[in-house]
Amino acid sequence: MEADQLARARELLAAYPVVDGHNDLPWALREQVRYDLDRRDIATDQSACLHTDIPRLRVGGVGAQFWSVYVRSDLAGDDAVSATLEQIDVVTQLLARYPDHLVRALTADDMESARGEGRIASLMGAEGGHSINNSLATLRALHTLGVRYMTLTHNDNIAWADSATDEPGVGGLSPFGREVVREMNRVGMLVDLSHVAATTMRAALEVSAAPVIFSHSSARAVCDHPRNIPDDVLELLPGNGGVAMATFVPKFVLPEAVEWTRRADENMRAHGLHHLATTPDAMKVHAAFEEANPRPVATVATVADHLDHMREVAGIDHIGIGGDYDGTAFTPAGLEDVAGYPNLIAELLRRSWSEPDVAKLTWHNAVRALRDAESVSKALQPHPPSNATLAELDG
């Protein structure tokens, strides 16, 4: 029976492949080889150093990928903007280098066309409002360059929005933050609420006329971590049309992993390394810590528990998948890399998920959210671009 369900999962993914909300390959390429794609040829097996390469994307049934053009939140001002542009540039290089497999997608129609061609629709998401340096013109420029969502914060507060993993600052969104959301609606950029404080989630949902997404967040009721989504916010998604994309990061899905990861992060900092680093040297430090301190291991079933809960609270039309590959040092058993998605789908089939419901999870919901955001943008086009400033609105 298990083999039959895995075979069914692969057949389903051939028809309705995964739209994955978040993959940090661009940052991994920056950290590991400073964007030297000859040294990380993702047309070949890169399992020794990356979670992601084209052969494993194909095995995993990935049909669309939001490549994160993330930059760390300790980069600020124009340094953050420049680094974001470099991230966008490497995605452009990947598309040019592997045109038989990857194709730029800017719209929901582009995603569907890529699926018909058997290529992986490649979209971009900026991770953290620090990437626009408090400039709505910069936000619009990123959209022009192909960025189709922006996560309002990363791990630290910014001047106009509170992060889930920082102390309260502006109480959610400031007046300028609300203007950012409105301008994202106007240009057709999805508002991503992963990483933000629950107060920010609720404020953005009050303001946004278009569907929001959570590109890589799971259920707080299942694992009580501030990076996850409270049930009252999940309950708001049907009214907004948004999509919550469950992530695979163990410390966000397995309660036992939360404290272990805190100590592992402290160990990284004690070795003079950023706690999010995934360079070979950083992974050696992680491996030594794990050998001395056995790690609680999340599994495919752990992630499926989150999806079961999110489906129950938000509804089947408002959930998706955002693995966060190459943005985390650790992954669940059975979801070690991007080849693992069929294992998750097989687990859901074992739990009596219907094939139409799986197709919504993997493909339809994310495509619909982008299409709806495009419709809102079209309706808002008579409104001129906002030239509001942080100083003007927030004082």
C-alpha cells in the first residue's frame, strides 16, 4: 500500500506539481561560491553542499519555485538594496544558464504556461522590508525586476513593521507600513507575512485588498513558535483569499526541536558564526554540536500534522507548501531536500486527503492567489503611484 501511495503521489505531482513558496538557493550560492555558478552547477548533483539542484527538483515534482532574493537583516540602507539586486541577478543568471528547465514567471498565466511546457516556473520573493530601504520607488523597481512577493520583515524589526522574533516596536504596522501594503496591492506584489509578528499579520490583513501569503510558516497551535501562524489569523484567510504555505524547518514544526535549536544557534555564535550560516565551515560546527547533543528529528508526519491543522482551521483553499530549503541547516527525515515532496504527498494520501485537495495544496491555491493579486492590481491602476515617505507618514 505504501508503494502504491508513493506512486499515486508521483502521478499527482506530474499533473499538479508543487508551487514552493520559499527556497534560499540564491543566498546559499552567495555564501558558498560568491555566485560562481561553474562551482555549483545545479544541472548536476549538488547534494554534498545544497538542498537544491535541477535533478532533485525534477524528482520532487516541483513545477514552480519562488526563489528567495533574501539578504540578512543586519544589512541596512543601500547595502541591503544592493545585495538584493545581486540576488535578483543570480536568479537571472540561473534562468539564462538552464533554459530547458527553468523559465521566468511573472504572472499566474506564466506559471500555467511553464507547467504546460514541463519547465519550472521561476518567480522571486524579497525576504524583508529592509530590502527597499523605506522607499516605495525601490519597491516598485523590485517589482519591475520580477519580484512578486515581499516578506514585510525578516528576523528583526524595521522602522515600519514588527518582526515575530524581535521586541514590539510600532505595534504591528506603522502608517508608512500600511502604505507599503497598499502600494504592493497597487503594483501586484503579494504581501508575505512569514517572519512578522502576529500584530503585523492582523494589521496587514486589515489593509490588504489582495490575498496575502505566508511563504514559509506553519501552525502555532501545533508548535508554539512565534514564527508560526496563530489560529485566529488562519481563520481570517478565507475572507482575504490568502494562502498559508507550511514550512519544513524543524524548529518551527517540532516542539522538541525549539530548545535544541536555540542551543545550537548559541553554539554557532560562540564560534564567531552567524546562526543562520550554512557554509561548509558552519555545517562542520553544526555537525560537531549534533554529535554531542543528539537532535530531535522531525519527520514527514510532523509536517503533515501541521497541514492537517491548517486545513481544518483555514480551509483547503488557503494552504500551500514553502519548504525553506537551503535556508535551514536541518530538515525533516523524508524531506531532506527538494526531492522529498512525493513523500509528503504520499503521507497526506495515507491520511485520506483526496486527490483534488492535494492538487489545491500543491498547485491551484498559490496560482489563484497570484492571479487574484493581479486582478486587484488592475483595478487599482487608475490610482497614481504613492510617493509617500517614512518621515512624512510616521514623523
